Amino acid sequence: MAADLAALRGYVTARDEVAYDLIPEHLVSLNISHSNLTQQHIEIKFERRATIGDVKQKIRQHCGTPAQHQVLTLRSGGSNLARLDDDSRMLGYYSPEHGMEIFVLDTDPHSLSTNGGLEDVSLVEKYRMTDDDYDRREGTLRDWVRKKKAEDPNWRPDWEGEKKERTIDPIDLSDECLQGLSVGERCEADPGGRRGVLMFLGQVDGLADGYWAGVKFDEPVGKADGTVKGVRVFDCEPRFGGFIRPRNVKTGDYPERDLLDDSDLDDDEDEL
């Protein structure tokens, strides 16, 4: 696993040393961070001959803070290098290099970005229509359905059609499907050949009729936490459990293994 991560890192960073080779000499690529924002603006190109005043105007386009409320600091590797406090000086005077950071301190006490004002969507007041208001509106889906049913009382939209009932394999209704299985044994479950410990065998209120096998997986490759509709059937962490049809479970010598591979873990109707 460590070798794979090292190979991935090598692939991603293979050309880091030449990342800035094609940038013209009169430009410098800098990152922008902001005192009120979690988002960073990466590799913004600045003219070295641009004044700090011009730099502030460009930063405003990205962060929204007016130039008069910006206090700029040039950083590298988390260390402060220089305060960019002379609006008339050129950026190049401070000898910025590619990959350095300009930190923006927003001094506006009424800044919209304070306390997540520009990033936290939960702070945005959302329009909510009451059910009565929606019911009175014309041209809505509900209005269209109402008019269609007024024309033909027997009409109903496709989504109100009869639901397709899930068929149950007869073997799942017979205790014969439990043969060869014992609670507490190591097991392997399909789909995906996932391994774990068999924790439960039996019928479960809240699930489809028939018998179920409760499995506690070695890895978080399940869909459950051992509970069904609030009732605990067996103990396990979230996503470490699954309720599977016993015909899809085998017990025996199945030691733990690394399941972070390309196992086929597609959704299956025989697991909940």
C-alpha cells in the first residue's frame, strides 16, 4: 500500500520542478488567502510591475474586499516575508517568487465575508412557500394533476402506478438456507467477496419476509450498523454491517484481508 501511495505521489508531483517554466518573466504566480474565507485562490498571475494598489484591485475581484480595507502580507511556507503596505510601490520591489502567498487581512468591521457570510449557504435566508400558497397557484404540477383528474376521475400519473413488487426467492423463506452457517464463524459475503464475522441468523422485523444473515465486515463496505428501524440486532459500527440473504454467505476459513481494491460492490436487492 505504501508503495502504491508513493507511486501516486510521484506521478502527481512529477513535473512540479518545471511547473512555472512557461510563465513569462514579467508575471509571478501567487496564491491568495483571506482572513475571513476558508477558500484559497491558487496560482493567480500578477504583473511584477503592477503597483500594490493595482494588486489590491485584482484581489478585490477574487475576494470582494475593497482595496482600502485590505492589509496584505507576502508569505512563504507559512512565514511572513513582507508587509505590502505601500500602494505606490511595484509588486516586484518585494521580490515575490512563484508559489508564494499573499495573505489578505480584511479590516472592514462590516465585511460581508465575516463569519462565513460569503461561504456558509446556511446563513442565506431562503424563500419558503406554504403548502396553501402552492395549492392556490396555477400552472404548477399539482394544478396540472388536479385538472387532469377533473377531466377523467380514473386518470392518474405514471408515478402513481402500481409499484412493482419485489419477488422473494422461495429458498429465502425456508430454514434450509441456513444449513452450514453458524453464528460467530468467519464468513465471506457476495457481492464483492467481503469478509467478516457472521453475527446473526434469522428473520428480522422491518425487513422483507424470509431469513437474513447479519454480517459484521472487516472493512466499512456494508450498508448498515446492525440496526433495523431503530432496533439493534447485532453490534457494529456504521457501514461495517449488512443484512444479507443467507444463500449469499459462506462460512469457513476466511481470514482478514485488504478490501481496498477493485471488488465489485454494486447495489444488490438481497442486501440491506
